[in-house]
Amino acid sequence: MEKEKILIVIPAFNEQNNISKVIWDVRQHIPNSDILVINDCSLDATSVNARMSNGVKVVDLPYNLGIGGAVQTGFKYAHAHGYPYMVQIDGDGQHIPQEVGKLVNAMARSGCDMVIGSRFLDIRSYRTTWSRRLGIKVFDLLFRLLIQTKVTDSTSGFRIYNRKSIQLLSKYYPEDYPEPDAIILLKKHGLRISEVGVEMRPREHGSSSITPIKSPYYMAKVILSIFFSYIRTRW
């Protein structure tokens, strides 16, 4: 698996202060990978800064599609170009490229179709807001009840996908806050998922779109989406 080409997809919206460092980190720790930056119609110099790095492919979306549309663009590119593996690394600098090796090894060891990098699996040092921790616990309970699957970090966007999951998600990928909903989608089609503990760092610039005030709305929206996905699965 180490010799097969990996596509690193970096969705980015207004990440002009982070994108160059993220690309540099990927180059340092995953030198044989291809890098694709999906610029989600940023209002700053994200695209310009990304293009300053040699060999990086940049797709500039004409409209802001959100994280779901940006990542699905990556799936479509990976599928069209025949990549056997795709890794999602967010453009805000929280995901550590050096940890990608853990995702690769976990996929090779488990034979799963998607491996999630979890902040909370065997890693005790990561701290997040109480509202996000509560949401993750609620989602974990739902996954246990609906699909009999334990997922400690369903909102993590730090993931590796194989060819089967790339093909599926290139056709359909949830639009808003898609990470939890995609788990249901993959299980619906009989694909296997697993987690591996990884380290993450706090973002250096900018702020998360999920604020404490927005958290109840986010949770309600994702819970409804999970239930709708499950109902479609049963039907």
C-alpha cells in the first residue's frame, strides 16, 4: 500500500493564513502524494497562496458549496483519475500530516474501506468545547443504536478512503456537516469503517463555523439527517 499513489485533498475556505503551511507539512511528511486543494470560493488569497506551491493542483469552485460540496469535488477528481486512496486533510491546520501514516497502516491492517482519525481514541490530551463533546457523544449513541457501530469521533474530517468508498462518495456525499451522515451512507452500502487514534492541533488562525450558539442547531440538523439516512437505508 505504501507504494500506491495517495491523493491528499485539502478543502479550504478563507484559509490564506494556513494553506501554505498545510501544503508544506504534507510535502514534508507525505512526499510521494499528490495534493489537490479545493478552494471553496474563498474571499481571500487562499487560491493564490496555494498556487505558489509547485506541483499542487488547485480547483477554484465558482460558488461556495460548503464542506460537503468541496470534499465531493475531491472524490470526483480521485475517482476520475483512478486514485486507489484519498486522504482528507482540512485547510485550517488542525490535522497533522505526520499522522497520515497511522491512517494508512490502520487501513492496511483492518481492510476497511474508510478509516477515521479520532481525537478521542487512546488520545487523552485533546481538548474541545463541552458542546462539541456532547454532540459527539450523542452521535456515538445514535450509531450504536442504529448501525451497531462505535464511533468515538464522528465529526472528524481526518479520514482515508479506498477505491470502493471513493467511487461511492463521488456519486453522493452529504452537503452540510457531512462527516457523521457519511458514516450511515457507507454502512448502508455494506462498506466497512474503523477508527485509529491520532493527534490534532488547535487551529492557528480563524475560527470554527460551529459556535456555542450554533451548536444546538447543528446537533438537531445532523441528528435529523442521520435518522433520514437510516430510514432510507431501511427502505
